[in-house]
Amino acid sequence: MANHEIHIQRCIDIAKNGLGSTAPNPMVGALIVHNNKIIGEGYTSAYGGHHAEVNAINSVKNKDLLNEATLYVTLEPCSHFGKTPPCSDVIIKHQIPKVVIGCIDDNPEVAGKGIAKLKAAGCDVSVGVLEDQCKAHHQRFFTFHNKKRPYIILKWAETSDGFIAPQTKDKTEPVWITNIYSRQLVHKWRAEEQAILVGTNTVLEDNPSLTVRDWTGQNPIRFVIDRNHKLSKKHAVFNSESETICISENEVDFKNPLAQEICSYLHSKDINSVIIEGGLRTLQTFIDENLWDEARIFTGRSEFKTGTQAPKISGKLISEQTIVEDYLKIYVNN
């Protein structure tokens, strides 16, 4: 692997430290190399903080080396004022002569303008190193801007005989199909996404809190479909641990395709990723409208014999693993 590719791969790796905290900004990684030695690196701070390029520059102890260095970054440096000044201006200010970029930013506010500004200032700019890997890394950000909807992850657990819930139960709480390790992984996933979505019946039947209790991280914004205002503040989803937004007829038109309506509403709220955890009707609605990007499906050892059958889905299997006695498969939408 050439040096450029090695360094961009390192940018991708460190960028993942921003997963779950940078949205709606992309989680970018950057590093600075002088004489084949990394002298600085950084990733995007939590939303409102410095971008990756600025953090990388700030980490360099000897700033005199910057005018002889190369900056590597997963995504085109921004050229517009937002919460922070343009990164392209900061790069120019420090007279960094070479910039290597993984992929172009599709955001219309950038979309080549950052590259043009760097070149106009005399920077030697290279674009497209590990481009496919960088685009995959930034898939949440690109989905939001290109498809005008969040990146959608479906998640459920089913029994070995294909049910996600029993026919009846005694208490208003979940009936666990998976083990504690799988449940901890789900909480990790929640911390990585900007939002979580469930339907009315899931709240009424399970009373979930939809937080990251078993993981260290930021709770996602909770969205609950509540067309007929059946829910009350007594439900755990309305506790103070995170923001909760109900989706009723005030927010979407239930006469139209519902998944598309919800996607448009979430996009209007600047949500660039959402994990959908149930129930069956909600999950199957997104599947039927073909509005999903990943499906993460656990299979436990237990059997219900009867009850609510698991959603039906088809896609490309990209990962499968055993988590103690549970089995996890991850699909992507073809």
C-alpha cells in the first residue's frame, strides 16, 4: 500500500472516534505528515467544536514544520462559515503546501469549492485516495445530503423459530430474546447514531427507555410514532435522559407512504442517522417502502411457538457472528 493510502486509512481509523458525537457534521479524520513522519492528527470534535483539520493542526508542536508538510483528510475541507470558520482558510493561513483528500464533499455548500480555494492559494491538491473507503465511512453524511433522508439502520431480535414477541405476556416490559452481551452491543449502537425510532405499540407494550444504559456514550434523540396521542408522560421514553419527539398527524401525513413521510420529517430536523428498533409494523413499513440501508438481526436460542412473527427482509449479507449463544447477521440494502 502506497504512503498516501496508508495515511488516508489512518485518517479513516481515527475519524471513527467521532462516531455518535459529530452529527449533523461528518466524522472526518485528518493527519499531518512531515518527512514521512506523522507530526499531528485529529478528528472532528462534538458538534459545534473544531473540525478534524483544525484539531490536527493544533496538535502539531512545531508549527514551523507546517509549511513543509502534507495534510491528509478523509473529506474535502469546508469552504464556508458555519459553527466554525472554513477549514480551507485555516490550511491556507498555515501555508501547508500539499493536501491529500479521500473524497469530495457532496454538500452543496462545499462540493469542490474547498478544493478550488486551496488550489487558488497555491496548494498542491490530490483527490480520490481510498475514495470508495472514504465514501463508505461518510455514508451517513452522504445519504443525508444526496437522498434527503437519514441513514437508516433496522434492528430487531427474533427467536430461533422466527418470532419477535410472544402472543401474551404478564408485564409491560421487554421479553428478552438475546443475552446481556448482545444487549450491550445494541446500546453501543445507540450511542453511535443520532436518533432512535419506535412505534406506539412498542412503547405501550415494552415501556422502553431507549437509552445507552449499558454503554458509555450520548443517548440518541428519541422519536416515537404516536398518531393518535395514545402515549403519556408516565412512559419511560419521556424521562429526562434524552430528548423525545412524538410523530403524530401534526408532523406527517399518514395518508401518504409513511416511511417516506417520516424520512422527510427527520431530514427537516437535521437527523443524518437513525436506528429503528420496532415494532413489527414500523420495521415492515420501512422495508416495504425500501427505505433502509442496514438491517442488524439477532437470533436467540429461545422459542415462542406463537406470537408476532419477525419482519421479512432481503438484502446482501455482509457480516455474521456468534455472540455467546446468540447469532447476529448484518445486511445492507442492494
